[in-house]
Amino acid sequence: METTAAFDGLECTDCGERFDAESVTHDCPECGGICDPTYDYEEINLTRTDLEARPFDGQWRYEELLPIPRDAAVTMDEGTTPLIECPALADELDVGRVVIKDEGRNPTGSFKDRGHALAVSAAREHGASDIVLTSAGNAGQAAAAYAARAGLDSHVFVPSRANFVNKAMINVHGGDMTVVEGRFEDAAAACADAMEGEDWYSTSSFTTPYRHEGKKTMYYEIAEQLDWEVPDRIVYPTGGGVGLVGMHKGAKEFRDLGLTDDLPAMYAAQSSGCAPIVDAWNAGDATHETWDTPDTICGGIEIPDPGASPLILDALRESDGGAVATPDEDILDSAITVAQHEGVEMGATCAAAASGAWELAEQNEFESDDTVVLMNTATGNKEDDILRSHLMGKGI
């Protein structure tokens, strides 16, 4: 396996055991916990000047802080997405500055490209011929695209409610798609059954150590795009929490390397129809209780049993952040407000970040001089039918 100089293997986030990344590819073999890439940070001599001298040309510009180097990567120049100033939203939220990190500009239209670029790179380095995952939609499209680029076969299990664009593009990229009646957990069960007896390499969230590792680069970019000023708040639409966990790790790395001087407060934004993280946060619990009856139009964050909830909740606590849930009606209204006031197309699911920010402002969580980052994790046109139907339901 070709790796970067400082990459130091994997560490289980549960039991703390360390493993060589050549032999351990997924979960901890000792306890089944989530494995996290580790680095010898003393070997990393990365300065602001170094980064400012590099082209802003994708997430591999941070290769010292990634396990796999650029020359071994399966890449389509994912990353380096824009940070869009939103002065009208800043006025409405009564804060100093609002910016939207627009991950819809990635190759397949979502932040999932960052994680799958790295996960598929690792799969190829490990000699895999097939990858497999459960997806609510966006990750499946990304997986099929990056597998095609790497010359691998992909097997994607999606719930029937996954949007048409994602399902269509999984097919277009040559993925073997299984549509499962029901919701995400039903698709996950079908995926687990299908993997019995198959030598498929999983790229499902937190099963592979590399999905959240790719997504930490979102924070690296935000720090640079804000001229090294740490944002006060980052509001993240949260289902499985892969991006939130990754970004918090990236923030700690930049701080510890002396590139920034603080951590941003991370906020998990969920739908009131499926909010296990918010419930756990409000109760002060270290992990979640499974949400028994998920009911939200926001399929991308309808994850009733997020296995990485301890990591998500740790990130919220360590960053002095929080968690917020809002009804679907407010989420859809927020997507339309952002589109009509700022022109930015937020997906129906992604707009949980905007709706959550309005609720946090109502709760006096923000200060008047705060810089608030809203994460738009996917392009709005993947869910344009949902937003248009919402408008039509209002007689507009």
C-alpha cells in the first residue's frame, strides 16, 4: 500500500489498539470499533506559506495530512469548493457574517466525492476488485463514479426512497444497484446479507476508515478561505455524521500544527422527524438511542441508528457546539429562502443547516459579530422536485 510519509496506521476509537493499514482494512479486529487514520505529526512540516504557494486544485493539495499520496489517488479533482458570502442571511440571522460552503460543486454534486476518492483509492491499494456500500443516495452515486474511474465494480444498496438522480447516475456509472423497499436500515440489512460469501470491499460510512478522513479537507479549505480566521460556528446537516466528525478532526489537526489558533463550534442540524443525535445531546448522553419511527422528507439525513454517535457527540462537546432539530416544513422553507435571497441552491436535505441556523439564532446561540458557516453538502438540483412540490403546495 502506497502511503504518505507521516501516515502511521490505524487506531481504534473504542479500545485504542493500533494497527498496520496493510493488514487491517476496516473495523477494529479486536472489538469491532471504528478505526481512524493516525499520523506522526512531528514529521509534518506544513506552513501557511506552503499552502498559499500551492494551486487551489483539489483536496490532494493537503496530501501530507492524508493517508494516500496524490500520485496513487483515484481522483477527479474533488474539493476546493467555493465559500459563498451571504450578506442577506447574515442580516436575517443578526450575525457578522454568513458563508455557505457549497459542496454541490464536486464532480458528482456532493461532499461524498471527498470521502470516496480516498476510500476507493484505499480499496485499489488493498487489491480490491469490487466495492460495496449502503447509501441514502449521494454516496452511492459517488461510489459508482469513483469505482468506474478506478476500474472496479461497485455494488450499491439504496432504499426505494432515494432520489431519482442518484439512482439514475449509479446505473449510468455502471454500478450494480439494488433498490430495497423501505428505508436506510432496510437497505443496510440487505447489503449485509448480500456480502455473505462475497469478497467485496466495503466503503460504507465508518466501516472504512477513509470516508471521514477525506471529508476533513472541507475544514482545511474553510480555514484558508477565511484567511486563517477560525469561524465561530459551523452548522452541519447531520445523519451519519461522517463529515462533521471529519471536519472536527481536521480543525484539531490545523490547531495542533499551529496553522490556526482555535476550534470552531460544531452544530449538528437534524430533522425533527429523525433526530437521534439531538435527543442524545439534549439528554447529556454519550451515545444515542435508535429513533424508532423516522419520518422526514430529508432522506439524506434520515439515519435512525447512527453508529458513530459517540464520535459525533464528542465533537460537539469538544468544540463547545450543540445540536438542533427543526421540522421538515421549516427546512424546505429555508432552502427556498436561501435560493431566493442569495441564489444558492441548497438541497432539501442540506437546508437542515440553514433551518438549524435560524433556530439557533432564535435560541440566542449566536453573537452579533459571529462568522457562521452553513454546509451545503450537495447540489440543490438533486432534490429540485421536492422543493418545487413544496412551493406548489403553498400555491406559489
